[in-house]
Amino acid sequence: MLLVLGRPVWILPTVVLIVALHFLPMPAIFGRTIDYHLGAVMLLVAGVGLALAAQPQVEWAVVWGVTGTGAAAVTSAYGLYMVLAARATMARHSVEAAVRDRPRLPERAPQASAPAASASSNCATSAVKNGARTS
């Protein structure tokens, strides 16, 4: 819509604003306070981007560069938080020890390969072993 209205410089700051707003209900849903902090910083990044976009003398590359870099930093911090939280959870529940100490199936002994024989001789041999008559 912003592109149709001839305002492409506003696209990225608006997207970052939407991303920032989606952080607000997440603490209640997931029970994590990190979302308050990351949402606030992302909201600040969106505000800076929108303020820059409102100034006609600021080029679009500056608006998108500042907004994109800020949003990428917040997203990276979120990813780092998730990795550290996952490691802490695994250590707390001893996932690594459970994987390391899990029961394993016994190793199979390698089977000796039988000499290759034709299909008809294999059928005849099995028939003789089973007590069937061959004609």
C-alpha cells in the first residue's frame, strides 16, 4: 500500500513497527520477560526509522540502513537468547547425559556372503532341504 501511495521509504520502518508490536503480547503467552525488553528496543528502532522517514532530506538508503541494522541487531539478540535458553534447559534436564547414556542396540555381526548361485539351483536346494521331491 505504501508503495502504491508513492511512499516506499516508509515500508521498512512500518514493518519493524509491526514486528515490535507483536512482541507486546508474547510475555503473557510464553511467560518470558525478555520479550518486553526486545519489544521496547524494537519499538525504539521503529520510531527512529519512522522519524527519519518523515524527514524529506534523508535518503531512503539511510532510513532503511538504520532501521534494518537496528532490527537485525534486536533479532540477533533474540536468537542468542533462544540459544542460551535452550542450552540451559538441556543442562537442567540433563538431555546431553540422556542422549549419551541411552541404551543402544547390540552391534550385528557381519554376515558372510554366500557364493552366488543361479535362481533355479537355489529353488532346488531349498526344496530338497524341506523334504520336497524334485522331478
